[in-house]
Amino acid sequence: MSFVDKAKDAAGDAIDKAKNAAEDAVGKAKEVAGDVTDNKDLKAEGKKDQGEAGVKKAGQNIKDALS
């Protein structure tokens, strides 16, 4: 793998990590908003978003460990 390819992979990984962190933050905000407004659906959606972000983060960690 060339240096350019490695740089592209690293940039893509950084973008993926940022997207996962943003998804987790949005999920936390939805959960809190749902809790404050007593909106169970919004709270559940926030928890779901956080769970999906967690799964993606775990996958990224495995990918990083294998690199």
C-alpha cells in the first residue's frame, strides 16, 4: 500500500470517527430531550442512535487493531 493510499485511509477513518461521535452526541441530546419532555419515543430513538454509534465505534476499534 502506497503512502497516498495510507493517507486516504487515515483521512477516511478520521471522518468515520467524527461521524460516529456526532451520531452519539445527537443520540444523547435526543435522549435528554425525550426525558425532559416526557417523550418516550424520542428518548428511545436517542438510545437507538447511541447504540448504533457504539456498534460502529466497536467496528472501527477492531479495524484499527488489525491495521
